[in-house]
Amino acid sequence: MPKVGMQPIRRRQLIEATLEAIDEVGLADATIARIARHAGVSTGIISHYFDGKDGLLEASMRHILGDLGSAVSERRRALGEAPAQAHLHAIIDGNFDRSQTSRSVMKTWLAFWASSMHHTNLQRLQRVNDRRLYSNLSSQFRRVLPKRQARDAARGLAALIDGLWLRGALAQEGLDVERARQLAYDYVREQLDTP
Amino acid sequence: MPKVGMQPIRRRQLIEATLEAIDEVGLADATIARIARHAGVSTGIISHYFDGKDGLLEASMRHILGDLGSAVSERRRALGEAPAQAHLHAIIDGNFDRSQTSRSVMKTWLAFWASSMHHTNLQRLQRVNDRRLYSNLSSQFRRVLPKRQARDAARGLAALIDGLWLRGALAQEGLDVERARQLAYDYVREQLDTP
DNA sequence: TTTTATTGATTGACCGTTCAATAAAAAAAT
DNA sequence: ATTTTTTTATTGAACGGTCAATCAATAAAA
């Protein structure tokens, strides 16, 4: 079994197992024993590849953030010089991408949000992400709206996206992605139409 | 020192201490020893008055929920038959009441949200609250809008409120209550104006 | 022979709960 | 009015349990 080049495989396995464990019992009870069991390996391996539990958690958050970044930028890359509305819709779609709307990922996001209030490394990651969303939205609104209005529209849309997402995570029925996107689209339209 | 009638006093003290501890180190590290120290009592007292830590946490969440309910209903009581917009503004104002926008309360909210995904008793409390916000908003929009439109407006506004709140809790600068309220007002206006 | 991969028992720290002990007020009895 | 009993309040050490981290041992590839 053991040979060279296991690192990337194990790391992916363990991150996936982390999300499963958090989905199953929450971050507070996602022990390394449970995570290791999900991945089908021993506990020692976690320290070996991630320098301990904290390292694994940070890597897991980075992983989700990476997926989000990809989901957004892939959609936008095809757009080029398209109108602001198209870019705004792409950003919305990216935020409601399948990779971000599974139960386990939404739960993990929520757990990391709460946790980031007290762990500076997670906090840093989360803030980079927050700002990126805001500044992407802001610069697109800025193409069609005066500065103050663009800023408010960006703040509002960012909050609406996060709020839809949060309520979807908490709701029994889960997140209705189609309806959420539609509500966000409506917000964009109203912001762009209003003179 | 010891005499009769300590129960309500200790309960309030311990709930307050819980919020302080969560603000200080987060729910995960808010041990009963730390909470008891904040309240200036011994650890045993927590089990005595709350049947253990879980009971205290649930009571703390109930306390915050109670404050929120009061903040909203007090504002609305004075309104009577006032137009829908006035009621909607009152609901918004209640949700951004001082009792709900302090750092410690916002942090605690976020922690409880994450925790409620895996503790059915907290989940119940949180869902009752979610539904109340939605149904309050919905019934007010229903006075001026057709059913589907009212439903969507309520969903959107609920998400916007929660999202503004969430981003305020996570942001370095904290929540700018005045600006948040204004964005929510704007959303209401756009929903009511659009025919 | 060296390097990489992996295991899992052990260790040390910590946490929530329990409970016997203590103290003071309230209630009952004298 | 005084003593006795009961009730309420509180403490904090002791206990049982859990967890993350460590590390010596093992095994297979390089």
C-alpha cells in the first residue's frame, strides 16, 4: 500500500472527510477520530499532513473558498466586455453554484463563520472573501451608477446573497437555489432601473 | 449572604455572563468555569439553576429571542392600523434594536445559528423565530401586494435583514445600524412602488 | 539502505457533572 | 423569646470521560 505521492490524495480525502463530519455532527463534535474514520485512515495521519487539527480546518476552509472563487471567475471569464448586468448575474450564479449549496458545504460555511470570530487565521480568510464579493459587485454597479448609489447597491446585494444563503442553510426545506437567484436578479434589476 | 429568592438574580447573572464569555472566547471555549468566573460564582451553581450547561445555553438563546420579540412588538403596538410601510419599518427597526446589535449579542447569535444545526432544542427556537419574521413581513406586504409578490418581497426582505446583520457581525468595523436600516427601507420602498 | 507512509496505543490536559460539606435564613416547636 | 428543624444557597474537590497530539514501531517502495 504505502508508496510515494500520497500527499495530495490524502489531503483531498481528509478535507472531504472533514466536511462530511461537520455535516454529520457539527464542528464542535468533529473530532479527529471521527474525521479519520470517515476518510478510512488513522488519526495520526492528520498531524502528519496538516500539522494538527487546526491546519486541517484551515485547509478545509481554503478549499471551499477556492471552489467559490472558481465558480465565480469561470462564469465571468466567458463574459468579457458584457454589460454590468451580465457580470452581476454571473457573480450571483457563482455564489449559488452547486459546489456552494450542498448541505455539507453550507453547514461548514456557517460553522467557519462562527469560528472565524475567534481564530485570526480563519478570520483573515473570511474577510478576504467578503471584500472580494463586495468589491466585485461594487465595480460592476459602478459602471452604470454614480458612486454612492453603486456602493449601496453592492452592500445591499452582498447582504441579500449572504442572507438568502444563511436562511437556506438554516431552513428545514434547505435552499431553493432557483428562487434565491431570482430574488437576487430582481434586486439587481431594481438597482439598475432606478435612475 | 445566602437567603431566599436568589433564583431570578442568579439566572440573569449567569445568562449575562454567558454572553460575555461567548463574546470573549467563542462558544467552543466558553467553559462553565469561565462563565462562572464572569458571574463571580462557583461552577456548581450552573447545574443548580439550569440543570447543566446545555440548559444555560438554551436559556441564553431564549433570553435574546425574548429581547428581539419585545423590540419588534413594542414598536408595532403603537402603530395600530397604520399603513403597511410603517409596520415594515417597525419590524426592521426592531431587528436592528440596540439589544440585538451589540457585539456580544451578534456573536452569540452567530454561534447559536451554527450550533442549532445539530441541537434540536436550539433548532426549534431558531425556526420559530425565523418563521415569525417571515410571516410578519409577509402579512404586511400582503396588504398591498398580490400573493406571490408579497411572498417574494417577504423572503427578500427577511434575507436582506439577516444578511446585513451577518455581515455586520463579521465585519471589522462592526454593523453600521443606520446604513443597514436605510438599505432595508429602500428595499421596502422598491417593493411597494413596483406595480 | 534510505525515505515515505501509516498505524494506534499512550499521554497529558481539560471539561462537565456530581455531591458531601457548609452556612445562613426561614419556619416550626418549645 | 428561644431553641430546634427545615429549607435554600453555595462551594469546590473529586470523578469519569473525552480529545488532540505524540511517537515508537512497522511496512513497503525508492
